[in-house]
Amino acid sequence: MSLLPFFHWFNNTALSAAMRNSTSAFALIEIVHLLGLAMLGGVVLIVDLRLLGVILPTRPADRIARDLAPFLKGSLVVMVLSGIPLVSGEVMKCCYNGAFRLKMLLFVLALAFYFGVHRRVTRSAFVSGWAPRAAAGVSLALWLSVGMAGRAIGFL
């Protein structure tokens, strides 16, 4: 199934035209997107470093993850809502950009892993051994890869 018809439709929306015709909208929205990324990265880093036993060893990992969950979810909402107009300004470039496609794939994988496996491991009363460390390592690798692929979009 080709996504090309969707990209053509999206390229012809009012949002896409507004983003292409604005001299400052892209920069302002990208600032919001990067602030969301910083928040998400901070939350992921804190939870994963706790699972690795590097920080906050006396605090239960499930408690830390639960306390930071609203920030994680909020940052994801900010990133998605700001990402849509960012893409709309250069829809056809993104359509053919390998880094953009990779970022979207990695983003979906990171979300699925974080809200599936990672969450289950973090919530278990048994946060010791290899499972938490493996979950933290995979989580860090996935989220870092999302950021690196996102950064590569501008260069490809």
C-alpha cells in the first residue's frame, strides 16, 4: 500500500500552504517540538537510568515511572501536535526522505516498546536482574535512534 496519495492530499491542505508561506512558523513550531523532545528525553533518561541502577537506587522504579508518566504523555502530545505542522510545510520532501521514514518507523517501535514491554517491566514488583536492564537499554537505544533519525531529516 502506497502512502503517496495521502502525502499528495496532505500537501494540498490549508495547513500545508500556511506553513510553506510563513517565514517564521516553522522555526517557532520547531522550538515547541524540540522542547517536547527535551521533556520526553529527560523522562526516558530518568526512568531508564533508574532501571539500570545508575541513579536514585533507593526510589522504586515503578514509583518514579508513575510520577513522571504525565510528563511523558504530555511531551508525546506536544511532539505529535507540533510534528504535524512541521511535516505539512515540506510534505513531499518527507515523503521521499529515508530519514523521515526511518524516524516514523522507530517512533512507532519506541512507543510500542515503551508502553508494552518497558511499562510491564517497570511496573513489576520484581525490578532486578537482567530484564529491567535489557528494557532500559532497548528503550534508550530506540529513543536515541528516533532523535538521530529526526536530526538526519534536514541533511537528506
